[in-house]
Amino acid sequence: MYTRLSKIVMVLSFALYASLVVFNNLTDYNSNFFITVHVLLMDTTFPDNQGRWRAIESPFLHHAAYGLIIVTEILIAGLCWLGGLRLCQNIRNPSSFNQAKSMAILGLTLGFFLWFTGFMAIGGEWFLMWQSEVANGQQAAFRLVMITAATLIYLTQPDADRHS
């Protein structure tokens, strides 16, 4: 039972984190939006890099990309809240608990996808965010990738009918 409780706490903690990220992005839109713009414009990367042809200069696409990030974060938060609540409802039965993991797994997987594929692969490597001292979110993204990966690995371990 304690193992299942710890899994619930981890999922709900991540739901809270994702919710706060969404709240901050909506109530202080410009702070992270300007980072997104710099990443897409590639205007803070090394001046002589040969990849600047990849830059996106359209303000519409800057807002669309940032909007997609926020919508994805909303989905992550919602799926993790729903998944955590489903886990709570099934905490007493290991078999039901195992079956109730799907929403939480989906939310955490979407988080891994956003922060690894979106921020580290696309932002970091395609838009060369690693070259920027101003708009480099790779360390923060890496922390989130590791948290989601560790939580996913732990959560997906089967829960058996034992006293733990």
C-alpha cells in the first residue's frame, strides 16, 4: 500500500508542477514567450553558425509554437491530475491500481515528449538553443525529462498484492 501511495504522490506532484507551469505561462505570457521567440529566431546563437537558415521569423508562428507548448502543458497537467485521482480510487486493489495507471502514464509520456523531443531535440539541436546564453532551457528541460522518466519507470512497475 505504501508503494502505491508513493506512486500517487509522485503523479499528483507532477500534476501540480505542470499546473503551475501553465498558470505562469498564462499569467505572465511574455516571459517565456520571449525565450521561445529567441529560440525560433536563433538570434542569440553563435553569430557565425551555419544553421541560422533554420530560423523562423514569423510572429504568427512564434505565437503558434508557444500556444502549442501551453496546450501540451495543459494536457500534461490534466492527464496527470486525472491519472492520480484514478490511482487514488484504486489504491486498495493492486490489480485495479495497475489497470488505473493509463492516464498517468499518458500524461507523463506527453511530458517526456514535450521536454525531450520539443525542448532538447528540436529547440536544443534543430534551433541550436545550446549556443545561447540568453535563451537556453536545456538544463531545465533535462531535469524534467529525468523526473518524468524516473516517475514513469517507477509507476509502470507492477503492483502486487503484498504488504508494502
